[in-house]
Amino acid sequence: MDKTNTICKVKSCAFHHPNNLCAAGEIQVENSSRAAVCDTFYPRDVNKQFVSGKDVQAGTDMRDSMMADDNLGINAADSSHIYESGASNLTPLITCNADDCQYWEHDVCKAEEITIEGPSAAISGDTRCKTYVPE
């Protein structure tokens, strides 16, 4: 399956690579009130994780399930792997449920390149897929 070149400007995400790339193996873009957001967003500082939409710190027991390894064996709670020169998963598959976007095709983004913005995002709703173009 084709992968999409990704520019990620969400520096507060655990998957953000210093070259404005994404180190997640797959990005899930969700349609949210006529905007597309990156649902793969996970805060770099897990102590600032929002709980039920409220600005409170999540206890360690609540974060355990969120800190599981992804499909490439990378622990989201430890982002040090992203800064290693050998990082290999920097062109993620983009899955998308924004079926009103001109680049959507059967839950996959067919754009050659997408840009995700939200440099100081605290939750996925603070991010935006700037490539999203409603039909």
C-alpha cells in the first residue's frame, strides 16, 4: 500500500521527529466538525495527558494502556528513538475517515503529501490536517 509523505509541525506530540516528520507507523486522521485532526496524537509529556476533556494529570494507572508499544515495537512514553539517526518509519500510512475530503479513498489518504499542524497541541482536537479539502 502506498504511503504518503508527511510534514508534522506538532512538536508537542511523542511521535514528532525533529525534521518535521512523523515517527508513528500509521497516522489516523479523523473528521471533526468540518476539520480533519490527527487522532494518532499522543502528548510528548504524558504527565500533561488530558482526562475526559479536562485539564488534569492522568495517574500512571490510567496511562498504562496508552503507553503500549506500537506495531514497530516503539514505546510512545519513550520518544528517544525518534532522535536516533536510524529511525526508519518516517513515512507513515495515512488512514482517514474524512470521507468528504478530495484525497479520501476507502479510508486511506491518497494525497502525495500531507501537513499536520498544531505546534502546541495538548489533545488531538488541537491538531489540523492542512491538506484536508472538503469536496
